[in-house]
Amino acid sequence: MQAVTAKDQASGVDGIALSEIPYPNAAENDVVVRVHAAGFTPGELEWPASWADRAGRDRAPSVPGHELSGVVVELGYGTTGLTVGQRVFGLADWTRNGTLAEYVAVEARNLAPLPADVDHVVAAALPISGLTAWQGLFDHGRLTVGQTVLVHGAAGGVGSIAVQLAREAGARVIGAGRAADRDVVLDLGAHAFLDLESVEPDVGEVDLLFDVIGGEVLERSSKLLRAGGTIVTITAPPPRQPADGRALFFVVEPDRARLADLAARVRAGRLRPVVGPVLPLSEAPGAFRPGKRTRGKTIIRVTDGD
């Protein structure tokens, strides 16, 4: 079968190519999914889990990508809750071959049923972005009605979903991004827009800062945090804690029930993932190249139709 493979960590993006690899084996409690659409994180080649299995053994060359939408074609021993022919979407394991392939073996618990009226491309944009947004805002950020949240990267995959979820939860939402993103962010439901290219942000104090950028941008925005407020970031562990507040870093975790909830929101028109470029599998290696800033989530279409 065809898959995108990454040669080794030292080669970086230069070692990514379209290759022929063996069909995956379904282990106990696995399913094999025929991938229709897949998502990836540009920086995942820097993750240790991209190059080692759960025992720490080298597994290069590896298949990147961890988000998928597709159809179950095979059940592993002991697998329950899913059936052959069922439409599913979700997260592939961090320490196994990923989703930029025609077929992938995934733990069944990491997948949720996909309604027939939700497109595979849209579904592939949901798992990491949707779960990261929910967990960052509510599980870790403890966002509640009436609070103010500043969302970095509000036109991107994670940020655009965070804006919509926070607005629906009754929070005041300030979406931050580049000036060109203003209309998109406000259309998603943000009450105000912050231009991250401005010298000094001035939008008042916030109860929660949800960061997907880090670095100097996070440092400047931290000055807006209200006493007792929270900084949640997905970029790196915070170098220090606020004088009167808390700051934390987290990595998204699979959650079948929350995935089902996100799909229901999409069906009801309450959530609109921002899908960026949709590319064929043959063009996926080039999508990892730095400098390819896009609005929304880049999706790889692997298979057409059901």
C-alpha cells in the first residue's frame, strides 16, 4: 500500500517521501481503517514518539499523521464497539505508524463512529484540533460563563474551534492572530480581535489565555492575565508561573465520547472546523515544508467516496 514515510529524525522534512509499505496488522483491540482523509501536525517530526515505539525502540522509517477519518475494514482479536464497514474518525497512536497511508491500524478506543452526513475531510480536521480546544478550555483552563478568554492562533485549526466552543459556553472571546485573519475570526464568533503583530496588546484583562504559539507572543500576552487567571499552552512547559495565577502545558488525549460530541455539534451547525488546503496523498510530503502558513487545518485526501 502507499504511505508517506519519514526516513529518520536527522533527515527531517528532507527524508519524507511517498513509499510502498506493508499492509498493517491488527493487534488485540485494534481495527484496521481504510483512510479516506487524514490530518497531521507540521512539527510532529520533532516529537520523540514519532521515532520510537512504546518500549523506546527505534521504529524509523515511520508514517506521520495522527488524525483520520475512514471506514473499518478489519477487527483485531477482542475488539468490540465497532464493526467492519463502519465510518469512524479519531486519533492514531503517537508511538505507531500514523494516518498518512491508505490503511492504518488503530486502537478501537481512540475512534468514534462518524455520522453518514459528516464529510470525511471535515471529520479529519476535528480530532486533534477539537480535543485540544476542548481540553485546553474546559478540562485545564476551567473556563466558565462570563469569563474572558484570549485565544491565540484563532484562525488556525485549534484556535478556530476554541473560539466557537468558548463563545457557545458563554465566555467573552478575544481571538488573536494576524491582521489578515480579523474577518475570519470575528465571523467565527469572537467578540473582539487582537492583532498579534501590534506592539502592545490592549484588550483589557483576561481570565484565561489559551496559547498555541509560545515564545515572545506568549510573553507579551501574559501581561493581560487577570490576578488569579490561567495560562494554558500546548507549545512547551511554561518557564515560570505567574505571580498571581497558574500556567500549565498539556498534550491532547484521546476521548471517544468527546469526539462523538464534536461530531454532533458539526451536524447541528454549532461547530464549523476551518479546513485549509485539501491535498492528495502524493502532495503530503511537501506540506511539511516550513513556511507554508495556511489558514485552517491542512487535510490529506487519501481515498475518494465511501
